[in-house]
Amino acid sequence: MGTDKAMIPIDGEPMISRIVSALAEAGLEPIRISVSSPDDVEVYGSSIDEGFDVEWVLDSRPFSGPIEAIEEALLDPQFQEIEFLQLAPVDYPWVSAELFKSLRNEIGESDSLIMPFDGEKPHPLLALVRPETIRKMLRNGDRRPLHRQFKEVRHSLLMEDPRVLRNVNRPEDLN
């Protein structure tokens, strides 16, 4: 992208702020944001409403990826008793609180996770996951991409409007 995706404005609001607002509106606070450097806290924090309950976590291995950030969250003692872990990367700026609420309402009792589905593909980085599912993967040393691992466990898919699930990876994705 040539710039920090978190700070790219969509309708005048940085992508990170849009995601945090959607999570907060869905009642998913505290919101834990994994950052690669202490400077990120200042930069990102300046774009997020101060009224939100945000916890900043410095990656122990900067730029290591989502599996490591999830692992760090699950090793934190305060996350030992949570029922679900909502994943939400910054580069899905059109997601809404309604999506996060729907995931919570639709996960089956026997499902390890639920992922939004756009009619063509699932979106594992927006999954609602039972923490034990991830812990088991980590205990087994599985470091494959989440989209591969998540297909192998009992899961549900939630149909969602593809426009909501647009992922920003290239400048043309902003159009």
C-alpha cells in the first residue's frame, strides 16, 4: 500500500478507528490492539475516540503475524476465562457492529468458530473463535495460515454482503 493501512482514511476516518468503533458498538470492549512498536500506540491512539476501552499490546516479535498476536492474547491471564475471541484486522474497514453481533448470535453450540462468508470465500481473520480451538492448534505446533486450520475444525459460516467484507490490500481496493 505504500503507507500504514491503519491510518488510511475511509470516508474521512482512519481504518483503525472504524474497526474500533464497530467493535465497541457491538459491546466487545475491552478491545485489544496488537502493535509492532510503542510509536504505534501514539499514532493509532490519536485517531481513536478516548472513550473506548482499548488495551495496547506490544508484539513480542514485531511483524510476526496474526497467529502470534492471537497466541499472546490467549496467554494473558485475564483472557483465560473468556468464552469467545473476536478477530478483527484493521484492513476490513467496512465491517459493522451488526456483523460482530450476528457472529455471536449465530455460532452453534458445537462450533469451534464462525466465519463470515461472502458467497465465494470465508474470512477467517474476522472469525469469532472459541479460545480452546486456538489453544489446541498452538499446542500442536500448527502455524499454518488460519484459513487452512479453521476449515479443519467444526465451524459455521455466516453469509454476509461482500461489500462489508472487502479487504484492503492494494490501492485499487479502496475504490
